[in-house]
Amino acid sequence: MVFGLAWNFLRDWATAEELAQDVFLHLHQKIEELESPEHVKFWLRRVTSHRCIDESRRRKLRPGIGIHEVPEPSSKQSTRDPMLAANLQRLIGALPPRSRAVMLLRYQEDLEPAEIAATLGLPVSTVKSQLHRSLAVLRGKLERKSQEVHS
């Protein structure tokens, strides 16, 4: 979960691995303070999301090209549209860090808005409005891209 969230947020394997290791080291240091398995899961999502946002902000200061731009070889057949998936990943990656975190927690981690709000320390109404706005932005960009292709 931690690595998957970091990788989908950052789209960089090595950075996601480092971030996940850092989160688990921090967990090891704080494990006595966590009360239950649910609390650990909540804590991991929260810390991972915040670390991803921080890393995203640092990247703006030092942009670069990473191996994440090279597609991974795949041997399994997929019924999903790889072009659409690639476009969605690129568009989600272009969202502001907090909106990207909200989208990944909602659609990758399948959390409800209230859980996302608790994880990120935001009001539920803010989470809902960010989801709504982000989906509208993604739909608009996909529609424009589709019109460009069909023109």
C-alpha cells in the first residue's frame, strides 16, 4: 500500500522505494504510539501522502527525467485501454500535489471522502470539492484530447 501510493503519486520507482523505506523507518520509531491495526493503516496512509506531497514540492525545485517515463514490459493481456490509462496517469500527475493525493487516496486506495479528510487533515467539504474539481478538469482535458485526435 505504501509503495503503491508513493509510486502512483510520484511515478518514480527509486524515489517511491526510498519514500516507502523512510515511512516504514518512521513507523518503527512510532509503533508504540499506534493503538490498533486500523490506526497503523491510517497512520501509514497519512504519512505517505504527506511525504509524497513534500517530495512533489521538492521536485519542482529540481525537475529531471526519470526511468518512470519508460514503459514497463508487460506479458499479461489487459482489457483496459493502455492509451487512456497512460493519459490519465499523465493528467493526474499534472494535478497540484494535494489534489493528486486526494485522487489517489480515493481511486487507488478506495477511501471514502471522510477517510481522506482524516488522512490529510482537511475538511470533508474540501475533499469533496477537490474531487469534483479534479474530475471536471480531467474530463475536460480528455475531451479536448479526444477532439484533437478526431479532428
